[in-house]
Amino acid sequence: MPASDAPVTGAPARSGGAAAPGPARPSRLDPAIAAKLRRTPDGLVAAVVRAHDSGEVLMVAWMDDEALHRTLTTGRATYWSRSRGEYWVKGATSGHHQYVRSVALDCDGDALLVSVEQVGAACHTGHRTCFFTDLPVSSPESTP
């Protein structure tokens, strides 16, 4: 198994397109935790990342079982890059590190809430958060 910050190429998807009941590749994730995850057909779980001190939502990324294992055991946010087909440790190339303070699994097991100490920008565009574009919302009329 590669070092926790070493890129690993290859997609985590299983052939056949069926929903993945478990990890698509071997992982060191605790089997009790792995059993609680509900993954996408390509073996991923959404990770919503927030600042641990303010609760500000910084970004959304993807983790497979091994990325979650690396995150939990190293304290460094590690994700699966769908576009590059490899693991990435946030900040390894940008210097904008994420130090993990807590990880929680949602009630359905299909999303993770990762609370981090963010150093620098969370967004690859250089913004603190990826959520910097507000969209117009029409409010329904209030009822008395």
C-alpha cells in the first residue's frame, strides 16, 4: 500500500455498474466503519468539509474507504480525485492544508462531515471557500 500522501492511480469503480457494497480496492479502514458506509456506484462517499472553529462550509470532495482510513489515521484530509484518478492530500501541492479535528457520518451513511483547521484557501481558485457564488432565491409569500 502506498504512503498516505503518495498518489495512487486507477479508478475506484467496480465493473458492471452495480452499487458497490464495499470498497472497490483493498483498504485498511476498520470493517465496523466500512459496514456503515453507503457508497455511490463508483465506491465513493461525499465529504462535506467545514471549518472547525466557525462551522463555515469550505468545500465538498469525495472519499473511498482508503481515503477515509488515511484521513482518520493521519489527521490530514485525504480525498479521491475523480478527475485525476488518484488520492490527494489537501495542501500537498498548494500548501493550503487541512488538519482534521473530527469526522462524523450522517444518519444514512452516505455523507461525511469533516471538520478541519484550514490553512490558506480551501478552494482551488484561491478563495477561502468553494461556495462564493450566491444565486438568487425567490422567497414564497409569507402566510399569517
